[in-house]
Amino acid sequence: MKPFGIIMFVACLLVTSVRADYWSALQQTQRDQAILTEALKYPEGAWGGVNYKGEPNECKGWVQKVVYDASRKLVSLPLNQPAPNYEFWQNSTRVSGFCASPQMFQPGWIIQMRYYSQTTGALLSGHTAIVINVTSTGINFIECNWQKDNRVYRRKTVSFADFLKQTKGYYTVYQTR
């Protein structure tokens, strides 16, 4: 390898190491906050962008982009399991899923949920969102494609009771590492 090639190789290793150290050095609440801060860069009604195939981002694709950008391109959320689970595959060392009551949700947490019809009880779809905050009465989300238009919205408070009724308790909380 020529000297210039060696220098570039070492420089790339150093840059990758610095990026990895950045995310790893953050406490969990700081990583969660970085994700929320990145998500909030999208103004209300902003286009959610496109995925690697050039298709409009839906909810999960947008959250994947937010996490990837917040982590300085270190964390890629894994693919989903097929319907009706809609949960992330747990094959990632950078993402962990767990259960928590909606009252315990924290800003920057990623929530994957299944929504059911209020009238028929039939499964409507899976959905992925990021928690903005939790109030004494419910949860505020930032999400893409909630209105099926591939735009980003800040959903006003969803009461804890409505959240549990709409999901029938089928949701998973995710954090990155």
C-alpha cells in the first residue's frame, strides 16, 4: 500500500472510531434526547423523505432515518417481522425492545404498535412513532404517515386509556445502544 493509501486508511479508522465513541459515550437518556432532537427538526407537515429505494418513507422508514442521522450514521434499526407482529427483528446489538406502561414512556423512546378498529376490533395496521413527552393524561408523539400522506406530525395528547384501547396492549418500546 502506498503512503497516501495508508494515511487514508488510518484516517478512516479514526473517524469511525470517533463516531462510535460519540454514541457509545452517551448515556441512554442522552441518546434518547438526540433521537427526539433529530425528529423535532422536521416541522409540522414536512415531507418524511424517501427510503433507500426512493419510495416515500412511511412511519418506520422515517424513524429509521431519524435514528440513523441522530447516531451520526452508526445505528440502523433492523427490519420488521411480518404482519401481524410489526416488531423490529431483535437481531441488532444496537436496539433493544422491552415492555413499559404508557405512563412510563420517556421522550425519545421509539414505540411500535398495532392499531385496531374501534368499531370492528380488526387489526388496521402497525405504526411506529417517537415519544415527545408524557403528560399527566397521556402521550404526545411525533410520527410520519399517521394521516397516510407521508408527512410528519406531532400528535396531540393521546390519553393512556385510548392508547391501550387502540393497541389492545400490543406495542413494544425500543431504545438504541
